[in-house]
Amino acid sequence: MFQSRAVASILKRNKSVLNSLASNLKGTSSSRVFTSSSSSSASAWTANAVARSCFHGFRSLPKGHQVPSFRNMSTLASVATEKEGFKLLVTAGPRAQKMVSIWLFGSAAWVFSMVVLGGVTRLTRSGLSMTDWKFTGRLPPLSDEEWQREFEKYKQSPEYKRVNKGMSIEDFKFIYWMEYAHRMWGRALGVMFALPFSYFLRKGYITLRLGLRLSALFALGAGQGLIGWWMVKSGLEEPPSEYVEPRVSPYRLAAHLTSAFVIYSGLFWTALSVVMPEPPAESLAWVQGAAKVKRLAIPVSLIVGITAVSGAFVAGNDAGHAYNTFPKMGDVWIPDDVFELKPLIRNFFENTSTVQLDHRILATTTLISISALWWSSRKLDIHPAIRSLVGSTLGMAALQVTLGVSTLLSYVPVSLGTAHQAGALTLLTLMLLLNHTVRRPSMSLLKTLPQVAKTSC
């Protein structure tokens, strides 16, 4: 009895797929671009997708309840057509889809590592060790003479004169290698992104829409090197006062970090769209529940993003080394000098006290808002994957606040500071995944869904 219902369910869910196949056989043409596959290979892939969809349908029928995993979120995603209002980003079959998704997730992970390495470079005060920049990069010093030449350049910088005067060449080599590794790791990312991108374009694996999106991300990545040098250059200028410690502009540091976050978010979101064209949806009730979560998740994501950017201003002003107490700032809740600078707006970006106070408030607001999201979703009828994601996001938010407080109380050690920066990007990752998961399904999928999730006796 159970098997009969399962077969009937799967056939019903694939009815639109078979109709799409029939319409293709009648001569309906696709408007895909960047695709050189013949009609016969496209039909073969469609047939394979139908068979694979049926197989996954049988495999995703656990005892007692039909709950699809992330891997089988939609049986229609790989064969939906533009006529039904749904567009795939990769159109050359499942193998191409897998290759492109691995490349995109790998690129996103590489950017993640770049952000972490950038945090280590900043915390070890290595960012100003290289006093010039070339777009294509160069070989590191290979002889004692070359090392001495680079060291002499660094001795002319304000940081050496005011902070590191008397530094040995061995200590200089350490900070130089840190900055050199950060720069070359970024250039390696550009090569790793560009070569597969060219290959996939030549093979016709991706659509025009995906091609334009990835081109924009590649251009932004190329510009990131320029933004990085623009930031470093500000730290090589003489400070306005002899009592001011040389450091990069907090505005330029925030621009550099925000740009990295945008590139990472774009790559991660695009990779998710390739492997998960449709959100998890087993019933209309679950779709309605996801819509309610989405209304809360979007503003919460905005708060998470603003908090991350405020952290860049904390780093740019070295605000983590002030008021190393919690929850009070020293002996008071609000320092007296929070509005000391004129005009007033400057305090939120340049005043150490105000910048740290802002970050504390925003971090607390983030934790409270994510807690409210979790509480509001407890009684909603939503997909188990969404419920799990909300819980994981709450746990990560709590961990991130704990890391932040620990970093502050410990006077910003490199290990905790790096972990805190990585935690910010991890929390952003979970929010991206949550927002991607609560998207509205395509009409082709909605038409196949029952009112409530099916259960079996």
C-alpha cells in the first residue's frame, strides 16, 4: 500500500517534467546562451534528469514521513523550463552543474581564507611592511642585499620611525612575509577563478545571466587589489600629529573589508543557486511558513552586515585596545567623550570610544534579533532544514558574541582576534544560507505541491 502511494506521488511530481519533455519534442526551442549542446544531447539529459528525479524520489521516502534532504530539495529543479517561469544558471547537464558548483564553492572558500589571512596580517601589524605595489606582483627578496634594500625602504615609513624603531631585519622578514603572502594569495585567487571561468564559457556550460554576474564579481575582485593598496598607502603617510600612531584610514579599511564580504557573498549565493535552484518545499504550508521566516530574516541579515562593517571601524581605529572591560566601558556605561569630535557624524567612524560603543550595541542587537527570529519560528510549520538553520544561526551568534567579549578582555590577541573575524564571516554565511533556503519556489514547483506535507501510516 505504501509503495503504491509512493509511486503515485513521484509520478504526480514529475508530471510537469514529462509535459515539458513532450513540448520540447514538438519543437519548442530554448533561449539559452553560451550553450552549444545539440537538441539530441539536451533531450538525453532531460530523460536522465527524469530518471534521476524518480530515483531520488524513492530514496527520499523515510519511514513515517517524507522529508527531503538538502541534496534532494527539489525533483523538478534540473528539468524546469523557461516557459514555466524558471531559469537554470547551468544548462549543460548535471556533470557541468557539479563542476561549476565545486569551482564556485572553492572560490568562496578561498575568499574566506583571504579574509582570515587579512585579519592575521592586520593583527600582527604586517600590513605596512611593503611600501610599494605592483598589480602583477613580483618575486620576494632572494638575497641578503635585496632584503636589506626592502628593509631600508621600510625604515623610511612612519610606522618604523614611531612604532618599530630599532627592529631587527629578522623581525622585518616576518611581517614582510605576512603581507607578501596576503597579496600573492589574492593574485592566486584571481588566476584560480579566471582559468575555470574561461573554460566553462568556452564549453558553453553557463548562461548569459550567470556569465554577467560572475564577470562583475571578477571585476570587483580585481579592484580589490587596488582598494587594498589604496588602504595601505594611507598608512604610509605622516600622521597629523607626532602623538598619533601611524595606521591605515578606517574608512579605507572598512571599504576593503566590505568589498571582500560582498565578493564572498556573491560567490556563495551564486554557488547555492547552481546546486539548489529550488528551495526546500514539500507542501504549500511549508512554503507559507518559509515566507514568514523570510520577512524576519531579511532585516536580521541587514543588522548582521552592519555589525560586521562596524567591526572594520573598530579595527581601523584600534578601538579593541581601549576599554578592555565588559559590560561597562571602564567604570561607566557610556564614556564622556563619545561626541567629542565635530562635526558630530565623525564620532561614529573616528572616535575610539564611540566606535567601540557602537559595535557593542550592534553586537547585542544582532544576538537579540537572531534570538527573536528563533523564538518566532518555533511554532511555525516550516521545513526541518530551515528550522535547523535558524537554530545553528542562533548558536553561531552566541559564539560570536562570546569571542568578541573574550577578545576584548584579553587585549586582542592574534588568535582570538582572527577567530572573531572568521566568526563574523561564518555568521554571515549562515544568514546567506537561511535567506537562500526561504526563497519562494518557482510556479512550476508550486503547482505540484500538496497543501500539507505527506505522512504515511
